[in-house]
Amino acid sequence: MRYTFLLKLAGALLLVALADLLFWFQLVGSTLGLFALAVLTVLLCIRVEILARWPSRIAAGTALVFALALAVDPGPLALLLFTLAITLAALLPRTMGFDDGRRWALRLIIHGLMSVVGPFRDLMLTGRARRRRPALGLRGKALTLLLPLAGSILFLALFAQANPLIGDALARIELWPDLDALTVVRIVYWALVFTAMWSLLRPSRFALWRAVAPATGEIALPGVTPGSVTLSLLAFNLIFALQNGLDLAFLWSGAALPAGMSFAEYAHRGAYPLIATALLAGLFVLVTLRPGTATAASRPIRLLVTLWTLQNVLLVASTMLRTVDYIQAYSLTELRIAALIWMGLVALGLVLICVRLLRAKSGAWLVNANLLAAGIVLGACCWLDLGAIAAGWNVRHARDVGGTGAALDLCYLHQLGPAALPALVSLEARPLPRELRDRVQWVRSRMMAQLARSQSDWHGWTLQGARRLAAAEAAAAALRLPVRRDEDRECDGRPTPPPPPIASRDDAPVNEAPAIATVAPEAVPPVPPPAPAPARPRPLTARPAR
């Protein structure tokens, strides 16, 4: 047990040193995937029990998939999924397996909270174990070395005062490094990495607490009876039929909208409220029709719930169509792609709620099925370049190149970064107006220069970036695209307007007369004529002689 503890300590310190080498004040590229693979390797080498059972093997294999995704194109989604998978791999050997998603959610929360104090807790437990040993442990060895060390330090201090050579030599020895602000931040960074690695190599047993079992049995809710639920479902079906009927009349058939309302406004206005409506409908079914209750056993209620679920699925499909129409009227973004994916998961969740009711499945089955579907979809998104998909769609459907979409938003393509390079190269190969071609060339040249700079440093190098840069350089050479100078411009490639001149006192025009205030004639009092000047007497002087 002692050597196992020391092996875990050595593994955590090795990962801390590797994290410092790869990430401290460096660009983050495929090095993130390299570090993830190193963490998984150290974990499997030290805790071999992970490979002894199938649940932990599956979690470790899933962590390997997401580590490879981080090595190809690092991103926050792949990092989050890798963290969840490797944490499951670390906790699964001490549990019964994948039992309940709600139970595992609470386990992960407890594990995250206990990881903060994990190293201090294990240090205290190790000290107590050593004190219980009868043999001479580390404390006894330290006490054995205390006397010679203390005596040597005392005699050296006295000799340093008596002999200047010894004193100068000891003064030049830096026993403690100069702790500036950057060093303190670096030590905190080491501590955080060590805490995260230690939580995987030696997880807390408190996180595996099994008292998280979901509540069983029927809970009496006031006002929830088979009669009230039946009336509610009848009313809800009628209201949803009205909304779905309007969507079928205007949205799906393409009929003309009422006067004063644009199609984009109709499509965008109801997207998020309708999704909230579908979520509330699912919550209503979960709360009032739990398996084993009297309401869930009623056949008319089950038929009404099935009809209502189908209407909710149609409502979500209409919401997705609204979003697609809004994208066609404006443009496609990564956030709108994520919204469409989320809407699809909401529709699948509603279908699973109906299946749970009709097949009398447990709540754990419903939670696990939804988590599995979300994990598969999000895992697939780690390998999809959503930025390139959005940029390609916007370039193909831009109004500037004869498409039916909105005007080309070069600022958004600039914001996407290297993911928009293939779309910009294909756009530049088309016949464009001179002003638009100039702006596209500047954005494309700047992206290629930024990507080349990040790829030149091995810390920021990524496999996806290398592919994009090689493809862009090959296409630019084949099409003879020019390389623009990286001058200061706006995000869409327009020249930056010059700053307005700063007015000063010396800049006032010289030939401009000062403004004189005019006053009404009746407001000016009459000016009296000047009095005649008094006659000045001539001085009497003698004439000069001729």
C-alpha cells in the first residue's frame, strides 16, 4: 500500500511537470490531446483495476476517443466530454456500474467538491497510519537527523560570523527563491493540476456514497386526480391543435402571412417559446403520470398523452422549420446549428417520455436513455467542423454571389477564424466585384498568416490546422491568389477610416470675421449727437523776421 501511494504521487508529479512544459504561457494546440493521452496512460498504468471490468473499460475507451478528438482539433466540448469519461473510468471500479444517471450526476458533483481537499485529506490519513506503525518510520528518521542538522547549522552560523570567507560563501547561496507574483501564480497552477490529477489517481470514497437512490412510491399531489388530468389533457390537446393548425396553414404550406408581418419575424418570434412549451409539456407528463400511479393506469389518459406527445413532436418540428427559414433569410451560425441539434434532442426526449409511459419503464431508464442520446450526439459534434459548415453554407447562399440568402457577413467569417478558410478560397475563385474581392482577399490572407504563425509553434500546432493550411496554400497556388499585406482594416476588410482631426485654437480661419450679435432696432436707445468741441485759443507768438 505504501509503494502504491508513492507510485500515485510520482505519477501526479510527472503529469504536473508535463502540464507545465506544454501549457505554461504557451499556445494550446494538439498538445492538449497529447496531455489527455498522457493522463489516460498514467491512470491505466497505476490503476490496473480499471481494465478488469467492462463498465470501466467502456469509459476508458470513450476517454481515448475524446483524447484523439482533442489531438485532432482541440475544443471545449471535447475537453468536457473527455473529463467526464475519464472521471467515470476512475470511479467505476469501486461501483456497481452504470446504474442511474441521477445517481452518477450527484457522484460527479461530490467528486468535484472532494477533489479540492483530497491531497490534504490523504496527507492526514498517511500521517495517522505512520503514527500507528511500531517500526521506525519517516518521523523517527527525521528525529534521528534533527540533532546533526541543527548542530551543523549552528556551527556554520558561528563560523560565518568569525570568518568572512565562509560568510560571503553562505551569503551567495540562495536558500529560498525570489518569489515574485509570476512565481506565485505558477505555484498555484501546479497545485491546481496536481489536485486534478490526484483526484483521478486516488478518488474519494465519499463520492461513491450509494444513498442517492431515487425516491420510489407514489407521491400524492394536491389536485392531481384522474379526472383533473383527463380534463387537462383534453384542453391541452385542443390548444396545441390550434397552434399546430396555424403552423400547417402558414409555415408548412407556404401561404401568405397576415398583413404587416414578415416571414422572418413569424419564424424567429416563436422558436424559443415553443421549445419552452414542449419542455413544460414533458415536465407535466413526468410529474402527473409516473408509472404505478392511478393516472398512468387509465387507458383514456394514456391515449390522450400519446396524442399530445405527437402534437409536441410536430410543434418541435415546426420550430426547427422556423429556424431553417430564419437561416435562409439571414445566415447560418454555429449557435443556430447547436439550436437545431438541441431541438432534435428535445423531440427525442418527448418520444422517450411517451415510451416510458406506455411500456411502464422506470425513471432511471428514461434518464439513462436521454443521457445516452445526448452523449452520442455531442460526441459526434466533436468530430464535426461546425464552423466550416456554417461558413460554407453562408458563402454558397450569399446574395452577393447570386444566392437567395442574406448579404455576405465577412465579419462573422473573420470571427470563425481558420475554419472559414476553405469557404473563403472557394469564394475568391468566383467572379466578384472589385471592392468585394479586395475585402475577401484581405480576410483570407490574414487568416492564412495567423494560421501559419500558430502552426509554426509546436505548442499551438494542430492536425486540423495543418490540414487547413495545406489545403488553403495548395488552392491559393492553383488559383494564383495574391497574398495581401496585413494592414489595419475593419473586420469585414473595409479600410479603416482616418480619425477625425482634433480642432485647436491655431486652426481657426484667419479671414473669417467674428460673429456680431444683432439687436432689434427698437431695443437700442437713441445715441445723442456729439457736443461741439470748445474753440481752443491761439497762442500769441511773434512773427519771425524776414
